[in-house]
Amino acid sequence: MTRDLETYTNAALALTIILNSIIATAAIAGPVFTVTGDSMEPAINNPSIAYCTSVDNPETLDEGDIIGFENGDVNTLHRITDTASTPESTGTVTASGDNRSTKEIVPHDNIICEYQGHISLPI
């Protein structure tokens, strides 16, 4: 029983250190997302903590970049599949989860950040 307690204590300490590092990085770099869905698997596992950098100019984003954006009442993390503008879609990108076939038109004003990495959490 003591060994189990020691194992759980060490795991909790390691997780605390990791989370504090993420929070410190976010304070400098940008937003942190808690990933709770499977739309970006296998690139980003569920559950994970994803960290991002703020986006000052969405025009600099490219196809393949992963962005965090406001999507109704929730924030979403998906990959840009198209940056081309048309007269109907000026100031937007098209994004989709790696594990989804649906695509979303994301206005530049809704883009929060660009994904930089993640830490998978134990289930």
C-alpha cells in the first residue's frame, strides 16, 4: 500500500510540474487549450493540454497550421485546410479536424492562436 501511495504521489508531483510549466509558458506565449475531443487525433490526443501563441496577423497563417478559434460557445482547435480568399470569403480560412470530414469557414476575427504543441494527459 505504501508503494502505491508513493507511485501516485510521484505521478501527481510530475503532473503538477508539467501543468505549472504549461501555465508559465502560456503566460509568456499565449492561450492554453484543454483538448477534450477526438477531432484532431492522431495528431493531438484526447485528453491533452495544448499550448499556443497569439496570432497578430491571420494573413501569415498557412495551410496545415493548427489554429485555436472561437466556434460559437466553445473554442476549437483545428487544422487550416485552405487560406484562399474569394469575394464571398474575404478575411477567412477553412479549417477541419484531422479526424473529421466537415470543414468550417473561420473568420480571421475568430482566430485566437496558433498551436505550438501539447502534452497528453493520462486517462
